[in-house]
Amino acid sequence: MSSTDPLATEELIVKSRPTKNFFVSMLTRDIELKDAILDLLDNCVDGIHRQTTNLETEKPYENFWAKITATPDCFEIEDNCGGIPLDIAINKAFMLGRPADYQETHTDIHTVGMYGIGMKRAIFKIGKECFVYSNPAKEDKPFCVTISRDWMSNDEWDLPINFVTATKDGYGTKITIRHLNDSIRSNFSTESSTFLDELAGSISQFYAVILEKGFSVELNGDSITGATLSLLDNSSALESKIEPYIFKGEINQVQVEMSIGFRTRLKSERETDAENEQARSSEDAGITVICNDRVVLFNDKSYLTGWGRGNVPKYHTQFISISGFVNFRSGELYNLPLTTTKRGLDTDNRAYVYALDYMMEGIKKFVDFTNKWKGREEETNVMFEASTPARYDAPIKRAEAAKTFSAIRKHSGDGAAQRYSPKLPLPEEKNPKKRVTYSRLKSEIDELTFHLYPGIPDVSPSDIGNKSFDICLEMAKREQKA
Ligand SMILES: Nc1ncnc2c1ncn2[C@@H]1O[C@H](COP(=O)(O)OP(=O)(O)O)[C@@H](O)[C@H]1O
Ligand SMILES: [Mg+2]
């Protein structure tokens, strides 16, 4: 190399850092405001998971709350879910993306946070100035991280953190966003937008399980009730009754549990037509898919949950009473059937593919029942009266306790898989057919054939049997009339 070679004499550097502007605009481009806010709520739930290890109890989220205040001037989300630990705040929470070497000490937590981006993306989406206040459990000092309006446009990446005096009782986090972006402000005004109602609806559906299990969420002072998650169950000793189909199995470190059944009595065609007119007919029907307590699909009626696949018919209002729940749980988040956005179902996922066969088996059972009673729905009312709504997981617990599960011998999962397939009541045929069989001498059959079908070839013995029965019945009827 000659000494005049510029590359050898002078070391030049090419700038390749991302610009903040790029980050902020790219990150927020593809996320809807609603999903950004749900990301913040997911973090509250993650906070609970960090402290509560036993999620198997009836109400593991009891006494935990999140309060969202959204007005055109300010957005705030406050929770009592344990706060952001100082170490996590300093080393991880405000990084854009998960640092490669950062390992949270508590690994077996069933959190839904995955990519280390949700909180920042939501903040950038909503406004230009933000204060993240946290009073973490197990630390003595509350702190506040400030993202200033300047930071959004300057070249500095680190953020200031200050210890502050506690502004509220209990351990938790409060994220306050000011100087809201112009495109966001109108969404937070009830006069100009229905956004807040839609947000409440989404929280009610996507957090249905978490709300049912005790969590409380307020939006502008109104507490949100979770969507219904129940199925008709009957715990009596009756052999044939209305109760759900249940499946339990495991694959790839994911536990799969499902209950599929009826949420309400069968509706006659006239009734479903009437409900259709009110456009609320099928809202409550369908299959709900849950991952680590977070609803991923709510009342789905598409091929994703088995409708219109194999021998399962497509969803139709006739099946308005069918409902079901498929629950995936895992400490290994990446094994769950979640898409990268966390909001969709990953249909290539092993646990999903495994569960799908059983979803179809369960749906088919109740489709068949509905078809068999078609036109006679009222006759089934009394059977439905004997069953009462139970939380979606109660029939599974009941089957476990009563040991009514039966093992599935051949399946593609790991370990043991079991199911309970109920014996649903079948309609009694009002005028069933019965079989008449008898033997006679061939010579006698030939004689009768010659008498009934003279000159006609290929008359079978059963033709003769049918014909003679018909003649005899005809005679009997005539005599009765006379
Ligand atoms: N409300 C909260 N309560 C407790 N921890 C929180 C809260 N909000 C954020 N965090 C912490 O900040 C981290 C970063 O959040 P986020 O950007 O949403 O990424 P992710 O949830 O994917 O890790 C979370 O992992 C969590 O440790
Ligand atoms: Mg998150």
C-alpha cells in the first residue's frame, strides 16, 4: 500500500446511527392507537406476573388495577401492579428493543411482553413529552424518567432518571403523556370520536379473562366489565345432558386446554331471524382463543378455529348457540401461537396445529346436535334448563376432580392427552322404522312371485316380502274403516 493512499493515511468514519426521527416515525407508523394503548395495559399485567407466581388460583389478579385517563390534553395510565424495578428501568425498560445480554432473573413468568418496544412505541404514538413515574416494590426510592420534547428531536439517546418523593400510596407505575400529537387529540374527545367507546370494547374483549380473574380497569373513571366467558354446564349424575366437550394436552412446552359447548339454548329459525334483524345475532357465538390469559381471538367463527374445515360446516346463524374456549399457556412465550404483533394467531405454530383437530372435533359435536334437533328446538328447552352457565374453565376442573376424562391413545402431543366427550341427548324418533325378517320355503316364494308378479323376471325375495306386507296392511286398514 502506498503512503499516498488516503485510506491508509487517514482513518475516516462513516455515520450509521439510526436517527431518532426515523425511529419515532417508523415505530409508530404501523400500530393503531388502540393497540398502542393495549400494549401499555399489557405491561401492567406483566407487572403483576412479575410478583404473583401462582396464577392457578380463581382470582390471581384481584386487587390489582389500572386507570386510564384520556383527554385531548393529556393521556395517563396509572397502575398498582408493582412498578418498574430500578435495575430494569436503567438497563432495559427504555431501550428500543430488548438488549441482547439482558436476562431477567425471574425467567418463569408468563408475561406477554416480548420485543421490548411496546411502552416506547405507545409514548411516541401518543405525544411529545412523557414522565414515567414508578414506585417499585422491593426498592426504597420511587423515581421518574423524563422524555422531554427536546429529546424527541435532539441527538441524545440516554434519558434522565430522578429519585422523587412518593406521589401515591402503594407500588406501581404512572405514565403521563403531554403535548399530544395532533392526529391523536381528537380521538380522546367523546364529542368528535367514538374511539374511547371502541377502546373500552376492545379492553372488555381482549382482557376478558384477566378482568374475570379479578383485574380492574377504568377508562376516564368508568370501570370496564369483561366480556362473558361462560358455557352451559351440568354437574348432575345424569348420563346424557348438556355439558361441554373438554380437551387437555401438552405440546412443545405449551399446555392446551379447551372447552366447547353451548352458551345458550337452541334457537328456532324464527328466533335467529329476529335476532339477525337486530344485527346482534352472532356476536356472542364462536370460539375464543386465549394465550397466557390474554384473549387473542374473540368469538371467532372462521376457519382459524375450525369452522368450514374438514367435516365441520362453515359458521351459520343456525349455530348461534355454540361457543368455546381454547387456552394456551406457556412459560416459553415464543412457543405460544402468537404473531409478532401479539395480536394475531400464528397458524404455523405447533401448539395451534395440534389443538385444531380437537377444536374441530368439539365444534362438530354441537353442530351435529343442532342439526339433529333442527325444527324441534323447543323440545330441547327442558334439557337446557337443567344446565347453568359456568366459567369456561370450570367444566375442565370438574372433569379433573370427577376423573371423567379419558386418555387419548394416539396423538401428536407430548405426554398424556385427555378428553371428555359428552353424551348429548338425542331426539327420540316418533315413528321409527323396524325391521321384519323371515324365511320361507323357496317353492312357496316362487309360487307367491308367480302370483304377484306374473311373467316378470328378477323379482327378489325382499320385493315379495315388502309387497305381501303392503297388501296385508292395506287389507287391515280397509277392514278397520268398514
Ligand atoms: N406498568 C408497568 N409495570 C411494571 N413494569 C413495566 C410497566 N411498564 C413497563 N414496564 C417494564 O418496562 C419494560 C419495557 O416495556 P415494553 O417497552 O412494553 O417492552 P416489553 O413489554 O416487550 O418488555 C417491560 O418489560 C417492563 O419490565
Ligand atoms: Mg410491553
